[in-house]
Amino acid sequence: MNTDTKNRMTVPVIASEKNWIEGSALDQLNRSAKLPGVIAAAGMPDLQPGKDAPIGAVFASDSHIYPHLVDKDIGCGLCLWQLNMRYGKIKTDKLEKRLDSRIEGPWDGDLAQYLKVEGIAATDFDQLSMGTIGYGNHFGELSRVKEVFDSCRFAQLELDAKALFLLVHSGSRGYGESILNAHASEYGTGGLNVGSKSAANYLAAHDHAILWASANRKLIARRFMDALSASGKQILDVSHNHVLPGQLNGSSCWIHRKGAVPLDQGPVVIAGSRGTLSYLVEATGDQKLNRNTAAHGAGRKWKRSDCRERLEKRYSATSLLKTEFGGKVICEDKDLLFEEAPQAYKDINIVIQDLLDAGVIRLIASFAPVVTYKKRRVNRED
């Protein structure tokens, strides 16, 4: 634990000695916890340094909204779909071929009608970005159930252990970034007083970006299912970059999360890297230590700029297109292939164990990657 004597507040970090947390991430966590109005904070086991604030953290404020604690990809999150396809009934090679370049680039459907049905107002980013995965750590992944830990809860969620699942990780693309940039151009990393016009304007744009990001993930899933000639049902869709109204010790506050998933909205997926397991979990315990929050994934271990130099002498690009679970990776951008290698991430099993040892989650099931889709074409401007 880390004690902030100025604000008389303890900043817990849920991480064991087996985990590795960068000192710069802890520094960012402690500095951010000292911002005016911040009354509680916690670091998750996937804590890592960000640009102006840590990734993998939660902050509660009773007087200010801090857009930089949400960062640019407002509404980024994970959705999980159960497909009407049986794992084992179709070969991985065929799945890989079906996920062709039709998934890339602007969607060729009736976007105006789609936005109308979803109740999303049009933006300047719709035509190029809606329904697209994006760059960085975003992906679409076909997965299979590896292990069921809680068969009763698994059955309650109407999940089928033999089905093929689709996990989509994406956000608000350039739209969310434009909202943060507009704020930063006037206020920098400064906060907005709760109840002020500027705070209301930011929250209105933020809430729209949350809806936009969710609709984006849904359309990505639709494009995958169309490519596979499949259908499915959505199991969950949860954001891990947001600021939401909440309660702390009986008082109203604003909960900021950046790369941290809420546990008060039902089951969530904590994603591993493209070569490791992902976990379906839900909350347990009183949730006070972690502020109703869990890690959103494994968390980066290396900077992107370091990955290729670290790995290229040990691994060929071809070897990185296969996983230890027999899955395949679709990524035709060589830089991205190395930047997102499993070796660049923390051990997801340690992250999960830290949360289990803290008594804040319980396991429902784990999923192994079958085909992880990153990119069919190289386009660094995306």
C-alpha cells in the first residue's frame, strides 16, 4: 500500500510480489490521487504508466471531472458473443480464411439506418471508423471455452461450453480522442467543477462516445458474423474507459476508470494477450478495497517501441502467427505483430490470481484463443 499524507488517503494497489509494477506507474497513481476532489483511488494488478495518468486504475472524485483520467479512447471496452457455431465443427484454417479483408475499412452497409436503430447521433467519424477495430491492442477474437469453474453460474448465463465465442475489444476510435483534445486544448489536464457548464458539456460528449463505442463493437461483431455466415447472442458489453456517477460511503461521487473494468455491472471478461487465456469473472466480497473495479486485461510489460528489438532476434514473424493453444493470429502489419506479442504483456494468470487473493472476483470460465484478428492490411494512419 501507498499512503498519501497530504490528503490522508491510502492508495491500495492490488498486486503481489510475483507481479511487476513499474515505479513510474505508481508515481502517476499517487500524483493523480492528490488531484483536488479525489477522495479514493486504487491500482489494479495490470497497472502501467500512461501519458498523463496510469492505466489500470480507478479514482473517485466528489467535486471534479478529470477527462485525462479517462483518456482519449472514451468507452473502450470488451463485448462477448456466443455464436451459433460449434467449436470443433469447423477447422481453424477455414475460420482464418473467412475472416478476410471484408472486415477492414469502412462498412459498406446502411450506416445511417444502423445509427438510427442504435439511437446514436451522427458524428464526423462515422463513415470511416464505425464498425472498425482500430490499431494498438484492439482485436476481434474467436475463442473456445477452456475451463468452466462455476457450472451453475455458467448455466445461468445460458452459455454453451461447446460453442464458438467472439470477443471484441475496441472503443470510440478518433471520436473519443477529439473530445479529449478539445478539453485539453483549453484546460490541459485540469479538472472541471461538477455542476459547471463545461463539465456538463464534457459529460454529454463523453456519454455519446460511450454509446458510439458500444455500437462500434456491436457492428464489428456483426461484420465478423457476416464473414462467418453465423449468428449469435451478446453475452455482455462493458466499457473500461469512462467516468460514471457513483456512491462512496453514502455520498455521491464520480468514478473515473482508465483501463479498469467495473464489477457492479454484472459479469466481465478480463482479457489476456492474443496467446493466453481470457477469463469470465464476476464480483465477490464487499468491493471496498478495489472500489468495485478489476483489471481490464494483462497489462503491458514493455513499451511498444522496444518490442521489435527485444523479440526479432528470438522469434520470426511467422512464429508469432501461432499461439501455444493451437490458435492463429491474423496480423499483416509486422510492427503491430511484434508490439502486441504475448511476451510484451504481463502474465494474465498472475493478474487473475492477485484479484482472487484480494477476494474481489470469482471465476466463471476461461477462454482460449482460436483465431485472433488484428489487421489484414498495413495502415499506420488507422
